[in-house]
Amino acid sequence: MTDNTVLRTPEARFANLPDYDFEPNYLSVDGGVLGELRMHYLDEGPNDGPVVLMMHGEPTWSYLYRHMIPPVVAAGCRALAPDFIGFGKSDKPADRNCYSYQAHVDWMKDWIGQLDLSGITLFCQDWGGLIGLRLAAEMPDRFDKIMAGNTMLPTGDHHPGDAFLQWREFSQKSPEFRIGGIVHRGTFNGLSEAEIAAYDAPFPDESYKAGARAFPALVPITPDDPASSANRAAWEVLKNWDKPFLTCFADKDMILGGAWKILHKLIPGCAGQDHFTTENAGHFLQEDAGPMLGERLALFAKG
């Protein structure tokens, strides 16, 4: 039987986080048998500015974008950064069975629809791309541009790589899942103790980490995965995507470092774009090169 308990991190856990002085915003998305789930998001800059949507991955939250948001807003854009259900300040179902790839896509569709976002420039990394690229393919009229770094849209038809399989194994079997330490090790330049603590803040104990534990196991690694057919359908849209698609993959990412080659080969919108490598950056390139990426993202969104 599924446990329908939904946890909410106490607000005091988020007090005085370094460089995270943004106003919180909330709306409720349909959680099915769980009822309404509260989703947190940042919404900075002018409401009538170009919409820039920044989607985090595993096991981070909108804190990841604290250094990218200011230059995007300074350029006159509206910067939005949601926390997926199970992460950050959003609600956290306690049972891992409540999480699926499709559920995350549906929750984000609900969020985009309620805010009636259009003309979106998407920035996506890690699971931000697994979900974000699905959203763009299934809601193409709402998305104008995509900027992707260290992400992919897997279908399970190809070997995921030994590095990912090792990570997946660790995520499922490690007695402790130390979120801040994981993010720290996924950067090139490292994090301060206060920043590590900020990534730990949403998770007072292991019971809050069901969503973070679930994500690695939801990546399709076999052709018959529950998400494989939907991702294949999304690829059929992306193979005809002629809107601007820019890549900025990091040079020190050991998991997805070369995946940009597939995007360039298959997505027409990559042609003629000013693609670049984010140098001296790890998997969490937003941590290693946030201000630069924010500036490039703003130029892309407005250009």
C-alpha cells in the first residue's frame, strides 16, 4: 500500500542561506491521491520581460541558480526557477512510489499552465533536461529557445555509461544520502561549508529524501522502461525542432560531458548557434560558472 504522507520542510531550515535572498512563491499542483501539492518557485524580474525558465536537476533545487538569476534579471528578463516536487521548498511525498518520470512531467505541465507561460527560453541541466526537453516537445507552442548543459533525453535504447550506473547503484544502496556532499563532489571548484549546508537544508532527515533517492532509478536505461515510449515521441519532435537550441556543456563533467554531440547531430535548431564549452566546470556547471552562464543565457533569451 502506498503511503500518502506528504512532508513539508520547516521554513526555519532556509534562514540565512548565502546569496539566496529571493522572495518565495507558491502554487498548488494536482497530486492525484496525494491531494494538492505545494510547489515553490522563484519569480524575479519584470512580469512583461522575456521569460527565462531555469530547471534544476538531481539532487539540487532552485538554490543552484542563485548566481545566474541576477544577470538574467539585470538584462530585463523574467527569471523563473521552480523546485521540483520532492526538492527545495516544495512538498515532499514520503513514499518513493509516489514519484515517476511522468508524474514530474505532469506536475510541471500543471505549473506552466497555471502561470500561462509562453515565449519561454529554457535553461536545463541534468533532470532539468529530462523533464524540460519533454515539456518543450509536448508543449512546443510555449517554448521559443532552449539552452542545455550536461543533460540528455534518454530512451533506454543505448547503454547509459558505467559512470551513471555506478551513481545509480550508490543512490539506491547508500545508507546515507548526503545531498550537500554529492553536489560538492559534482563541482570543479568546490563549495563552502555554508553552501553545502544550503543544499542539505530541504532535507532535515532521510525521510525527506524519497524524491532525491527516486530520481536516478527513474532514468530510462532499458527499452521497455515506462518512460521510454514518451521520450521517443519527444525525440520525434526534437528532430524537427528548428527553433534556437544552444549547448554549453562543461569540460569536467564525467557523466554527460560528450552528450552535446548527440544534440548537435539530431536537433536542427543547433545549427548556426554560438555553442560553447563551459570551462573548468563540473556536472553542476551553474556552481562553477554561474555569473557567466547567466550573462550568456540573457543574451540568448533577448537575441
